[in-house]
Amino acid sequence: MPRPRHRTSSFRKIHVRLPGGETVVHYEKRRPGPARCAICGRPLSGVPRLRPVELRKLPRTAKRPERPFGGMICHECLEKLIKKSVRTQLIARLQELRRAPTAA
């Protein structure tokens, strides 16, 4: 009979065969769902599906991609954000140039 804390579906059963030929059941927490983009909600590539305890053991470069907002938003949303910010900066710069009186 498993311990009361193991009698739940939040643990998964792993059947382990011992050297003596006996099979025992080990219980372990299930893997979490994939990390998702904060904007569109698609699963993020490059972010491992690990429990926080296991994530702490990884080096920083293995935890998330090394790009701006890596591990938070997907590459497509990042591209859209960068393009949008560049466009707004360009428009603001052009408007400044049009407003400024030409010194002739």
C-alpha cells in the first residue's frame, strides 16, 4: 500500500526493476507544462520543462535563450516588438525634423 501522500494523480508511478528481480514502484512529481509566451501563449523553444528544483541545477545559459526577453516571449513576438519600437522612433525623429525650422 502506498503512503497516503502518494495516493494522488499528481505523482506518476515509475516501475523500477531491482537487481534481485523484484519490481518496485517509485513515485515522482509530474513534469510541468511548457513555458509559454507572455503575448501569444505559444510554447517557448529553448526553455526546458523541468521542476524548479531541477532548473536551479542548470547553468544560466541552459535555462532560457540568450536574447532580449529570452524565456518570456517567443521569437516572433520579439521581432514584432522590435520592429514596432523602431518604427515609432523613426516616425518621432521624422516629425522632429519636419517641425524644426530650417536655418538658412
